[in-house]
Amino acid sequence: MIHSPIIAGAMKLGKWGSNFSIPEITSFVKEVYDLGITAFDHADIYGDYEEEERFGRAFVKTGIDRKSVQLISKCGIRLLSEKYPSDYIKHYNTSKDHIISSVERSLKNLATEYLDVLLIHRPSPLMNPEEIAEAVTSLKDSGKILDFGVSNFTPSQFEMLHSFTPLCTNQVEASIAHVDPFLDGTFDQALKYKTQPMIWSPLAGGQIFQTDGDDRISKIISVVNDLSLTTGHPTDQLLIAFLTRHPAGLKPILGTTKPERYKSAMQSLEINLTDQEWFEMWSAAIGREVA
């Protein structure tokens, strides 16, 4: 269970984004932590396999008690990288040995003794659920992970793996511009098992803030802007409130490296959209009024 209502994404802290120095990452972590954001989302591949180690060095300098934060990481994707010359094609590896060795590297890089949550980054057509379950049991028994979940799994893939080892979450893309999880059973399943989904790209990758989008996005922008005027809430806060209004307890992951955006996201938690306001946004998202 992730306690923080908003999760800070680490993907863009390094070379895949803002290219922060270690002191800048330290400052970023302290600023968002002071806002009440205590969960940080990683993956072994971020920053070409470098970002966990850089974050780990920075976190030590923050002076923040490790027990007061939750560290999430993902494994299973193998990128083409000079660091792993034997990999000649991007692929997935969800073998027991790879999962365990990946976690051990993440622990070393993040300078921690355990991960609060480990996720399989993407479902592999070759994943063996019994082997994954063995890896998870071994990691839990040794105290190296506290909980286990998945990312980007379909409901049927989640159901299958959940029958072999308990899953605590499914980290999926969702936003007013991407409502598939509301309709394909993903969030229904989360309600069934009381697993709070983590949400990546909750602001639709910035599409909602662009004026040159397609007709559907333009209509969504128009509706959200109008609602912003009538409610007095900024559009970015309404987009987060649209997600957190769902009873499954969605946990948005912000990819920004700007603390002021996190402050705004935390303020969105104070917004109580009425049913009708929410359905204004929903109707814009699906392109029609409900039947």
C-alpha cells in the first residue's frame, strides 16, 4: 500500500529529462518531501541504467529517514545499452534470476536495504508465473522487497499472475485523454482486490496544455477550461481531481521535476468534484454524453 497521495516520478531527473546534478536531485527530493510526497517511482532502466544510483547518492544527502519514504522500482525491460553489450535487441526478461539480480542492483544503487514495492515493468509473452512467484517469495522472505505488483498489465494478465502471487497494484497510463482503464476492467479489478492503481502520465503527457492538438483533445481542453473558470480551480488540478475522484484510490505519478507542480497536485486533493462536474469531464473524454 502506497501511503503518499501523489507519487514523485524519478524518470526525468537525469539524462532522460532535466539532467539534474546530485545536489539538484537532493534539493528536489527535500522540496517534494516537505510537501507531503513520500513515495518515489523508479525503474532499473531509467537514465540508461544510471538514475537509481544517482538518486541513491542524492537521497543520502537529504538526511530524510528512509523509513519515512517508500521507494518503488520496476524491472523486466532490457534496453540496448553500452552497459550491457550482450543485449543486441530490446526485449523483456522476467526470469527468476533476472528479477532477483535486478532487485539486488536496485538496492545497491538506491543505497537501501529494501524496496517498498517491486513491479514487473511490462508483461512479457514469455513470462512464467511460477518462476516469478518463486522470485517474489525469495525476495520477500529475505526482506529485500515488502510488496509486489505489476505495470502495464491487462486485467487478464493481472488476474493470471495474481493467482500465483499476491499483487498490490497495477501501474497503468490513465488521464482524461486516456480513459481505457476505466472501461477495460482495469479499475474494476482494482476495486475487486482493493489494489490502488498507480497512474503514469496523469496529465496526458502535456497534451491538455497544448493548443495544436487534434479535435478530440481540443474539445477536452475547452471543457476543462470552462470548468476551471466556473470552479476557480486550475486546469492541472482538475485533471488530477478527475482521477482521484475514482473510488479505486488512484495514485497519480507526476513526471515533472518542478516542485511547484507537485505543490499544485497536492492542492488538487482538496477539490471535491460533484458528480455532474466529473461527468462534464467524462463526457468530454469519451466524446459524447452518457447513454
